Amino acid sequence: MFGKPKKSAPGDLLQGTLDMLILKTLEHGDPRHGYAIAESIESRSEDVLRVEEGALYPALHRLEVKGLLASEWGLSENNRRAKFYRLTAAGRRELVEEKGRWARMAAAIGRVMETA
């Protein structure tokens, strides 16, 4: 009736965490293009988290529409035209809130997992 549940593949992101990870990646002010953002997330997670293009670019667009990111066109390190994203003041505020929510959620999950 419902079929087989989809098994999570290693590197799958929890729903809702990609936006937070993008904001965190841009926290230090250096504008980055999409590929560099994905590469940073993968590298910082020691290749545990993989960001697929099909998830990354809609997330970047969504964050830009919400006013959490601003963008401008420029040239990548390979001299290719690329859209560079940076955090806005609203994005910085959102990141602070997301960090708090994440900390509470991680602590709650930890408590459940440690319960006998």
C-alpha cells in the first residue's frame, strides 16, 4: 500500500538544514558562488554531506527571495561567469536564530537517543 520506505543515503541532508548550512558558509563575509558553497559544506563535513545542484540552486534562490542573501554576477576563479552570494543583515539574524533552533533540536534528539 505505501511501498518500501526510502532509505537515507550517506550524505543526505536532514530536511531544512541546507539553508542553515548555506548561511553558515557565508557567515564570514566573503561572497561565494554556488559551487564554492557546496564545496565548502562538503569539505567542512569531511565529505559526509554532499550538496546536489538540484537542491543547492533552489535553496540559494529561496534565500535570496527571502532577503537573507544578496547576489551579484562576477567571474569565478576559472574566469567563468558566476553568481556570487553574500549574507545580508537579515541573513545574519536568521543564522543566529537557526543556530539556536539547531542546538535545541540536537540536544533533544541526543536525550531521546540516550534514553533506555
